[in-house]
Amino acid sequence: MIPAGFSELEKAFHAHIGKSQKIQGSCSSYLLLFYAAECGVKSIWLKRRRLKKTDDIPEKEFYGHDLDKWCKELKIPASQLSSVYTQTPHFGLDGGSRYDIKDAHQVWRYGIKVKAQDEKNLVEWLNNLCNWIKENIR
């Protein structure tokens, strides 16, 4: 892992969210939205713990791409992220397999088709998370 500081993560959050909004409705925009959310929650987590870089995060507390665990760590109410779900949404592929949000970046990175309603729910949840981040990042 390449260490990143909270200010770098914050800048990446703003850059990714900005680019995502310019190309809405595509796998690339969803991928940038996912990475924006990931950078944002990590930046806030580091600041709250008074840590400078991601390599200062103890291994047992480093959740990688698992946005669900980062949100739980930050104690973000599920009701703030979704009006429909009481927990983090999962998603399905056309083949029937179900996955957690931590895997969403892979389907968008590789262009794998996600069930339409599931993708809509994931994008809404990610947008809500990014709105929460905007309110809490500084």
C-alpha cells in the first residue's frame, strides 16, 4: 500500500467527485464516485484519530475498499445514507451472484453488468455518502 495523508485523500475526494459529476451515468463515473467516497471516509477517519497517513492505521483497523466498515467506524447512521435500506446495499449480477459494496469498484472497473435497480441503489447510497463527507470533511 502506498501511504496517503489526510490532505491528499481530501484533495482526491474533491477531484474524483468533480470528475464523476462531469461524466454521470457511466461505469467510469460510478468508479470515480466509489473512489471519492473511499478517499473521503479515510480522510475523515484519519483526522478523527489524529493520524497523518494511511500507513499509520493499525492493520486490524484498515478496511481497504469496505465502505460499509468505514461507515460503521465513523458511526454514520444508515438512515442518512438511504431512505430505503437500513443497511448498506448489496448488488447482484445478471448471473444471480450477490456481492457487498466493497466489491462494487471491481464491476465498474471491469465493465461488468450490474442489475439495474441494484446499480441505481448503489449510486444513490454512494451519492448520499459523498454528501455526508462534504458536510463533515472540514
